[in-house]
Amino acid sequence: MSSPSSTAQAADSAHSAHLAAPGLSPALTLVFAVACGLCVANIYYAQPLIGPISDTLQLHAGLAGLIMTLTQLGYGAGLLLLVPLADVVENRRLIVGALFGAVIGLVGIALSNSAVTFLAASFVVGTCAVAAQVLLPFASHLAPEVTRGKVVGNIMAGLLGGIMLARPFASVVASALGWRAVFWVSAVLMATLIAVLWRALPQRHPHASVGYARTMASLPGIVLNTPLLRRRGFYQGMMFSAFQAFWTAVPLALVHEFGMGQRGIALFALAGAAGALLAPVAGRLADRGWTRPATGGAIVVALFSFVLGAISMHYRSLAGLVAAGILLDGAVQLCQVLNFRSLFMLAPELRGRLNGLFMTFIFICAAVASGIAAAVYAFHGWSGLCLLGSGYVVLALLYYATEFKRIAAPAAVGS
């Protein structure tokens, strides 16, 4: 066992190495954060525009949900099939290739005159948006261990900002220039991002690549042999299910209960983006060894947010509902950063696959939750929705309680 003085010296050495390392400067960290936000925003632009898009393309109201479903299906396919390539091919080339595909898909959406071409292009955009999930472990490779949580937290703040700002951005641009302009603007942003990342990112060649087929064949074994992946995946799957349930139903509630229009909904979503500010805090907590208590705290805050949301709706308090949204977003992102940091402390050569498997499970949970939430709100109102969301969080809390049965055993890496 090392002495406290030797531990302190090791920490000082690691900190000095970080300061001297050219791999991930603050400017490059910002580039990663902005790039992740812009990539993932492509998944959400269409969500507030389903009405006008359906009208333009003469898509039957019963099929309008396909506008988001095809994008999400593409994202799920990309998580499972493209993200593991980060362990096989040079990362910068993979990211730029995915962004080039996103540009093609976005232009295809903007030019679409039929539902078939729009939905096909949406699938392509969703698939290529997983460039964000290649960028995140890439940044983790570049960051020294002593500040890895901080770096992941800062980049996750950018990613969450992209998710939360995509909806109000799309609403504002569409109201001024039409819905097609949203996708033209995004195509220009993706093309610009290609040029920036090609110049800014270093090359990263995975070590000891075994090829794509063997990489994909290894995925079931990784799930079976990595209990930390299963645990952290379940936490985030339940937390993100609650997040999706809230944000699927709250626009409907704002219209029905508060009489809001598209602009008011956009402002509400913008206020919710304040939860992104907690992501860097989460990284710092993880770097200080507080991953376990911080995870529990995040789950409890998420549960409280649904209690606050139910009370606020009962008393028609818009301010309370905004606060509930901010608390939920912050708790979900706090938990996600802690989860990512824990996973990225495992074998570096598996980070791409770990990330792909982790996010695929979360995506499946969130996709199911979105569909259930709309039905629950339609039949049981906001109270039923809050019970649904809090139910997901309670499942995470119950599983979290089992961690304390393992305290006497050696702690898992990154737990």
C-alpha cells in the first residue's frame, strides 16, 4: 500500500503531466463540446416541427410520429454499428466521415418533396449523428486520468446544450424562414465543423485492432463480463426514460393547461437547458472520488423533480414546472457524466464499444418511454405522467441501494 506522501507525489506528477500535455487544451475541449452539441442537435430539430412538416409532405396524421421515429432508429443503428468502429479505425477519419454523411442527409431533408425521401434522409441523419458518441471517448483518450471526469463533464455540457437548444432554435428559425431553413442551416454548420475538426483533432489509431467483424462479435461478451456497464447502463436507462417521459408530455401540458403556443414552448425548453450547467460539476465530483454518493444524490433529485412537477401543475405554477424541468435535466446529466467517467476508467481499447453498448441500451429505454409517455398523458393526464416518470427513477434508486451490499467487497474500477 502506498503512503499518503507517495500518493500526493503521484497526484502532483499526474497534474504536472496534464499541464504539459498538448493533447487536450482548453480550446480543444471547447471544440469537442461544441461539436458534440451540434451533432446531437440534429436528432431533435424535427420534434417541434412535426406539424408543418407533415402538412408540407402530406403525411397522414397517424404516421406523423415516423418523423422522429426514423431519426431515432437511425441513431440506434449508428450506436450499435458505427460507434464500435472507434476501436477499429482512425478516429478523426471516422468522425469526419460521419459528419459528411450528416451533411448529405440534411440536404436530402431540406430538398424532400415526399414523405419517403424525407424519412430516408432522416434515418441517415440519425445514423451519422452518432459522431458525438465517437468524439466523447476520443476526448477521454486524450485527457489524463486525474482530470478525465472534468473533461467529460465539460464536453457533456456541450452535448446537453445541443439537445436542449435544438428545439427552441428550430422553432424560432422555422417561424421566420420555414422548416426547411432549419436543415439548411444545420447542413452549413456540419460542413463547417468538418473543416474545423479535420484541422483541430489529432489522429488516433486504435491499438491492436482485431477487425470490424471480431469487434462486433465481442459485444455480447463485453456485456456479460462487465458488471459496471450493466449497472451504469441501468441507472442511465431509467433516468433518461424519466427525462424522455417528461419532455414528451410537457409540451402537450403547456398547451392544454397553460394555453401556450410554439414560442412559449420554445422558451420553456430554453429554460430547461440550464440543467446543462451541472455537467462540469459532475465531472469534478467524480475526479474527487465521489461517484457513488453523487450518483445517489442525482437519483434522489430526479425523484423530487417529479414530485415538484406534480405539485406545480396542481397549483398551475409555471415557475414550479420550470424548476422541475431544470432539476430533472441537471440530475440526468449529473448521473450521465458520472456513468461515462466510470466506464472510461475501464480498458481504453474497449471505450468505443463500451460507449456504443451503453448508449444503445439508453436509446432503447428512451424510445420505449417516449411512446408510453404520450399514451399515459392522453389517458391519465399529468398526474399519471409524473407517476410514470417517478416509477422509472424509483427502479434506479432500488438498484442503487444494492451497491451498499458490496461495500465489504473490493470496489469495481470506476464505481
